[in-house]
Amino acid sequence: MVNFTSGTIMRWSNVEYDFYRDANGIYAAEFASEQESFGYWFTDEFATNKHKIAEVLNIIVRLEKKEIQQHVVQGKTHRLLLERLEVQLIDNAQPLNAQAYPTISDSDEDEEQEDNAEQQVPVLSEDALICGCGLVDFKQALTAWLRFVSED
């Protein structure tokens, strides 16, 4: 059995990650830069909540059995989209100054104003909003995380 607390980097196919406990004893996960947001999800959303981890693992089993096509888990800062072949973590980010832009309205005058405002809204790249990996890789990482947080 691998001692995850040592900070050993694990690699499953295309997903590289590191599980460790920080100086305060908090469980933490870090993933390679392409899947960096998964580290935040594991650390902040799953943390040591074994029930929540088990729920997602059960959803994965249902996907593998083709009982469902997809499932979305809403988190504080991201949505976890689980599909039969892949998993995506989608940032809930909105432009920081979104309050300054008009809201959608049915009037013609507001539509013209809205068109001008939409042109000014900064567009975030898709890479900044989404990261993903294969369902099998995610399941292996999540199973390893469950083992890691269960060690005491």
C-alpha cells in the first residue's frame, strides 16, 4: 500500500496527482496543471466527506452500467459533469464586474443597450473554465482519495 502522506506523486494514465496532509493536518490534493481544478475539488468539495465520495463513486458505477448518460454535481465554485467516458470540472466564474451590465429585458431599447454591453464583457478562455479527464482515470483518483482520507 502506498503511503500517501509522504507526498508521493501518483500517476494514472494521463492524470498526475499528489495527496498529502498539510502542516495543519488538512487533507489536500494537487493535480497536474491541466487538471489543476480537480485538486481544489478533492480538497474543498470532497475533503474527508466519505459519504459524498461514495455518492459520486456510485454515480460512476451507474454511468459504467449505462443506467444514466450523465450527472452533474454542483459545488461551491465548480460543477462536476460526469459522463460515460469523461469527467469535466466547469468553473462557475462570472465576470467580476457582471453587476455593471444590464440584465436581459424584452424591450427593444434594452436589447440595443444589452448588445453594446455584451461586446464589453470580458470573455474567459475555455481552458480557464474547464478541465477534464477520462471517467476511468477520475474513478481511480477518487478511489485513491477515499483510501487516503480513510487512513488513520
